[in-house]
Amino acid sequence: MRNGAALLPDVKITVTEGNVDKSSFHKLSWCRVHMRPARDMDLELFSSPTLLLEKLELQFVHDKQGFVLRGAEHPSAYAEVLEHIRYFNLRPESFPHRSYTLQANFYLTKNSFILIMYLE
């Protein structure tokens, strides 16, 4: 895992009403990736797109449970950041697969998705 693995390489976050995409009219307040089990912070690392985060004025905060992106921004901006976050494991044999949940919070609702990443 020298180059890391993209957590969400093709993520797309949309807001729809009926069959109409309303994503450009809504903003997220935060998005969280929650690892299960909790990560070993000495062995498992994230890299984040610092310049993109600064440009979008989003905060990236990581802890044992995973990470949170915070700031009012459109779903497409959050998706762009998520696509560039990479996961590194200095001892991949300790976790041959990784389970995590993606939660996105719009100002009125919260959605979550469970994902599993297999490390090779």
C-alpha cells in the first residue's frame, strides 16, 4: 500500500426530488467516514487534498474513528474531496479488508452508506 488506496474513487453525492437532480440547490454541512473497527492511528493513515480543502474552505479532521469534512458546500465539492482522500496501512495484513460508513448531512436530513474496502 505504498501509494495508498482511494477510499471513494467514484463517489457521487446527489439530492433528488422525484427524478429531478436538485444537488446544485443544496449544501452539505458535514460528511463523515467512520471506520469499523476503530483504526490504529500508528499504522493507518489518511492523506487529504490540502489545496482543494483550502480552496473550498472545508475542514478535514481525523481521529481514531475515521474523519469528518466540515463546511457549507455543494455535494459535488464534497465528492471531489472524497475522491482524493487516500488510505494508507503500514501493515495491511493486519486488516485485509476495511469496513467503513459514509454519512452525509444536508441541513435537513442525514444519509449513511456502508462500504467495504478490500486491500491487496
